[in-house]
Amino acid sequence: MSALADPTRRRVFERLKDGPHAVAEIARGLPVSRPAVSQHLKVLKEAGLVADRPEGTRRVYYIDPQGLGALRKWLDQFWDDALAAFQAEAERSAKDTQGRTDER
Amino acid sequence: MSALADPTRRRVFERLKDGPHAVAEIARGLPVSRPAVSQHLKVLKEAGLVADRPEGTRRVYYIDPQGLGALRKWLDQFWDDALAAFQAEAERSAKDTQGRTDER
DNA sequence: ACTTACCGTAAGTCATGGCTTACGCAAGAG
DNA sequence: CTCTTGCGTAAGCCATGACTTACGGTAAGT
């Protein structure tokens, strides 16, 4: 999660949306140097969001559905509870004029 | 997205999973001071992930489904493409011994 | 009206980490 | 074998931001 905090790293990640790419390929069009991209990819890899595969002298990176799925799952965990809480909120404001039952 | 980067801030956010809470309520049980929590909530609020409502002298915070939904949507955008790319990957490795069509 | 409690804001310090330049290494081409 | 190309790693500088202490304002209770 914290791996996607940095804007540049997000852009790197977004570049991988349309399929696998080599490092120089990603760096091209980004306002940062190639080593920087390499480091970002390392972080993303450690986070389980991307995976790499050596291809001759190049190194091809691609999005790892595993880690992405885990992130999605973690987020959904909130989605349910937040919705339920918001539901309760709505009901609460419905009886606003009354609203003096019990508090804490 | 970067708002959820900090571990402490994530813990604050998680405290809101089971419904609205006041600031002191959240700070209790966390290893940081109350003002720190207040700042974290401010960041989360600016990110659209939480909303607040004054309740007497207290201030109650709760998760905002709006921002959470946006985040979910952004993540799903990857989910599809990544899956498709991964699909192509699988097919590619199927004909591994061959695999010299054209790249770049 | 005064006191108390709670919350938000400001200032200052310190740690985290992102970026660049420089270097070393591996792989393919001539 | 040598030259070239592409990638990763290390060191150093600098910016971002997280945390604490201190202060001011507002609302409730006596």
C-alpha cells in the first residue's frame, strides 16, 4: 500500500498497465533517470505488486495479479463496514429533531 | 492514495471501520499523541476518505464512502488490464521454446 | 461568569526516502 | 577477444512529512 504512495512510482506502475515493459522503456517519457525507475520497480517488487523476468540483456517487468488482488481485498474489507456505518448515519439523521435517546 | 501510506494513519483509518469515533476515542490505544491523530484525520479528510461532524464539544469522524469508492475504482482499472496482460503472459509461456515473434 | 475539558493550529526537531551521479557487471555483436 | 549496450547498486544530497510540546479558542457544566 505504501508502495503506491509516491506519485512517480504510481506513474511507473501505470506504465505497466498496458502490458510488460523493460526498464528503459518505462524510464522513457518519465522525468526521472533510469536508475530511479529501477529502484521504484524494486520497491514495487518487494511489495508484491510487480514481478520481473530476465529477457536476454533486458529485464521485463509486469504487474503481479497476486499482490494487486490482496490490495483489492484489503480495501473491500473497509467498503462493507463503511457502507454499513453510513447506513446507520443516514437513519440517525432521519430522526434528527428527536435524536436524544442515548449517547456516550 | 498516498494518504494511506503511513502505518499510523492506516491504524487511525482502521479504527473508523467499526463506526464513527471522536478524536480522543481514536487516540486512546494508539502510541501517538492526540494532536497527531488530529493531523492524520485532517490529511484523511483532505483526501476525501473521511468526513467529520461536530457533536457538542467533540468532533466525530467517520469513513466517507465517496472517496473510498473512488479509490476502489482506481484500483479496479488496473485489475482488468493486469489480468489481460497476465493472460497474454500465460499464453506466451505456453509456446516458450518458440517465442521469438517480435517485441519492443 | 468562571472553570474545565476538548479540539485544532503553530513551531520546531528528526527520521524516512526519493533522486542523481558514478561505478561495476553481464550479455550479445563484430 | 573486445566493444557496446543495458541493468542494478552504492553514496551523498535534499525535500517531504511525521511527531511532540505549547498555545488559543469554543462549548458545556457549576
